[in-house]
Amino acid sequence: MGEVRTRLAGPDDALVVAALTLQCARHRGGSGEPGFLDRYARAWLATENTHPVWIAEAGDDHAGYLQAAVVEPLPWPGRPAGAGADLVVDTFFVRPEHRGIGAGEVLLRAAVEWARDAGFRQVLVSAGIHTTAMVERVGFAADARAYRMEL
């Protein structure tokens, strides 16, 4: 399979990002819909600056992707202006045939490095039972304040 590489997706990758999103949705029990690839690609291109995506490649395959959202915090007492944005990992998916080769860790490290270099305040990611160890290896600490409510 070879070495895992990662890169920040650009406009020419819109359909690749859309296809990986569709694969992720199907893997998580969802289904496809007619026209989804084009609809997603257009939406992502319109927001790519606030929704960066990293693509992992192994050999000639797209092994997975990580999509995040840039969140600029509003002013808060004691927080200096321009204290930096947050990078919130939104979707994190490694194709099943590429799991266990380090693709997820390479993706997460690339996003963290990018955020650090850009002066972000923090990176936030949710981890499940299968990803907790990897997230902790990258340097994340558990935060007991996170809750979720699906609507």
C-alpha cells in the first residue's frame, strides 16, 4: 500500500471531497441521492475557506479525509481581540480498506499543524471508542464539558 500522504484540498478536489463524503455517509448507514456529488461540490467550493479539507492518499487511492469548520469566536471578557479562531473537526473518515495504516493520524496531525501555523486558538474533535487512542496520541485531551443533542 505504501506511505500515507496528506494534502490540503483545493478547488480541483471538489468532486473528490464530495465522493469521500458520499462514501462516509454510506458507511455510516446513509444512502445516496441523485445529483449529490455536484450539489456537495458546489456547496463546498462556496465555503472552502471556512471549511478546509485534508485528503489522505495511499498509493493511488484516496484513503480518507478530514473536514473542519473555522469558527471565529465573538468577544469575551478577558479574551484579547484577535485571540485566534477555533478549528472544529466536522467529518473525519478513513475508508475501511485503508484503516490501520496511519491515515487517520496523518490527517489529524496535518489539520493540527495547519491550525497551529495559522495562529488558531484550539482544535476540537469528537472521538469515539475506535478513535480515542489515536486522538490522544496526537496530543488531544478529553474534555468532559462536551454534550450532544440530536434534533
